[in-house]
Amino acid sequence: MKSSSDGNSFKLAIVLVEPQGALNIGSVCRAMLNFGFADLRLVNPQVDHLSYDARLMAVKAASVLESARVFDSLEAALSDCVLSFGTTRRFGRYREGLLHPDEAAEMLVPIAENDMTALVFGREDRGLFTSELDLCQHFITIPTDENLPSMNLAQSVALCVYEVSRAQGRAAGRTHGRKQLASNENLESMFQHMRQSLMNIGYLDPQNPDHILRSFRRMFSRSGLNDREVRILRGLFNQIDLYTGQKKTRRMEKEDND
């Protein structure tokens, strides 16, 4: 679990101020657990957060729902936080420097590795009051279309925790499904092997072997080879070397040494 209140993991709290819908609270729990977060704080919830409807939407995230802490005020909910981000759709005089969720996530992640942080979400119908935003150091706004600018509470939470999870991945060097490309050293070693193997079978012109090889370089550069793919290609060149007598199998090498 990425987030908890025990001080042993990523320190992020999701704070809902006076949430009005049990279904929304349950959906928030599910979104949180989807991305590995579990510290939910509720400020004066207007419904029973442990009701059937909340549990219905939480599905397998009931543990987040059951461990949620309830506070009388936002100030109390944020008492252990060194950095908090309030979400808002209002653009007033004192709300310069509004951040998009991805920008806020980049700021939050390095702090949350050691100190408690929070994402604060307001009421479904009125959002956060100015006095509540005053308790937050930064403001987040989600760039929605002007025809329907207000997002559902659970959707807003899902989008923000998704961006935090992405920022965590980038900070940890994870590629989120993209290839981990082979190093230049491995690629050059493969190309030199390829060059010699293709020359041995007469595929490359000995007088100008790099002419065709450059085309192969461009093709492989476009595809972006990873280490496994480099090994597969080198296995092919090893087989070519065996058939041309340029390489011996391990069995042949053993027999020569006996």
C-alpha cells in the first residue's frame, strides 16, 4: 500500500469536506485503492459513510472505507500535513497560480516520500469555501470544458490520484508499459556481430558493408530494441555463424577438448 497513517510508506491523505453522497464516498474509496492509496479523511460527512450504498460502490475497497477517519473540521484533518492542495473551480483574486493535477503531483510526490501531504476535495454542490482553501498551500483546478466545468467528486479524486501515481512512477524510473530500451553499448555490439555474420554469408558487400547495415540501423532505431530483442537477434546471428563454420556449438567445443 502506498499510503497509510503509520509513517512507513508514501504519505498522502485524501480529504473530503462534508461529502453529501454515500455512493460518492464509496466510489472515492475504490478509486483510491485502484492506485494504492488508503488514507481517507472525512470532514463532517453529511451521510453515513459506512452505509450500504457506500459499501456497494467501494466493492473491494471496503478496507479503505472502514478505516476512514472522521474529523469535525478541516483544520483538524490537516493538522499533521506539511503540504496540502485544495481543489477549486473558482478563479478569484487570491487564487493565482492554479495548478493542473499533473503539476500538483510533481510537487507533491517528493514531499510525500517523507512528510504527510493531502489532496482536499469540497462538497459536491459548492466545493470548498474560501476559508477552507486558506488552509491549503496550493490550489488545483481540473481543465474541463466550459459547457460542463464541474466534475463528479469521485471522478475528480480518481483523476488526481492517477496523476500522483504517474508522478511516483516517473520518480522511481518506471516506464508504465513502455520499453526499457537496450543500451547503446549492447546495440553496437549487436551491430558489429551482425556486420560480421552477414559478411560471412555474402549478404554484405565486403567493399562497402556499412551501406546496407545503415539501413538495418535505421529500421531497428525506429522500432526501439530492448535487451530481450537484442538477445534474440544475436541468437539468430549465432546460428548463422554455426552454419558458416565461424562458431562451434558447446558440444563441438567439448569434443575438441576431450
